[in-house]
Amino acid sequence: MSQALTQQDAGTQAVIDQLIAEFTRNLKSLPPEFLASIDDLEDVKSRMRSVLARASVRGYGDLIGPVYDLENTMKLLKVTTRAAISKQVKQHKLLRLTIENGESIFPAFQFAGRAVCEDVQQVLIAFGGADPFAVAQWFNTPLDGTTPLDLLDRGQLARVLAEARSLAPRWQAA
């Protein structure tokens, strides 16, 4: 096993351990009466899962990274209707992918907290009606050794927008 992989595994485990420790501290600080009053543990577990993106959906994770499903995206963005999500998608302010079974998935890279990143939205608008799968993969594909997401993190929105605008006409969905 390579040293880089071992370091990544150790780093991943450290994050998991930190999250578990913090969650355990928070649970232990709650009054016993409150914990005893929880009558629907499945609902609590479901809500906890909703804040974590799925690592992969049928192989898409390697191409686009973690994703949220529609229900969890609605919870994340604090919207109550599918129409609210569809409106953002139609305005090219939210990237939705529809997979084989008709399920909607939303790449996690586009979110910061409970909102869509403003710079990602600008890029999505620049792509307009381009094929969403191509756009999702593009965000994670190196341009001269650096992904568009990395460039956005470095504040290079203008460079990313220029590239998106040059590709958009060729990637328009049918």
C-alpha cells in the first residue's frame, strides 16, 4: 500500500473520529428526558443521513464526486416543493442530473452550507442548456492540471467562466 493512500486513510479516519466524538459529546449533553422522548429514531437517522452526501450513485461518483438525492437536496436548500428545485434548475442556478431510473441527483460540489455556491451558479448560467452530465464531469476534470473547482477555490472565476463560455455552444443538450 502506498504511503499517500495510507495518509489519506489516516486523514479520513481522523475526520470520522472527530465527527463521532463531537456528536457523542452533543448527545451526552442533552437531558435524558429529551432523549427518552424521541419516538421515531428512523426519522432522526434519516435527517442525519440527509446532511451527508452519498459517496456514489451507480458509478457516477468517480466522475462527479458525492451527490445528494432530490429529497436531501430539498432539505439542504430548505425548500418544500419540487417546483422550487425545478425553477432553480431551469434558471441554470442548480445542477441536476437525471440517471437511468429517472432519479434526480445533485452533485455535492455545487453546495456551500445550505446554498448553491455563487461562483458555481455563474458558471452554470454560462453553460446554459449544456448537457448536465458533461458539465458535472467538466467541473472535476483538470484544465492544464487543475480542475475548474480548484480554480474557483483560488478565486479564478473569470478563467473558469471563459472556458465554460467557449465550450457551452458545443455542449447544448438536444
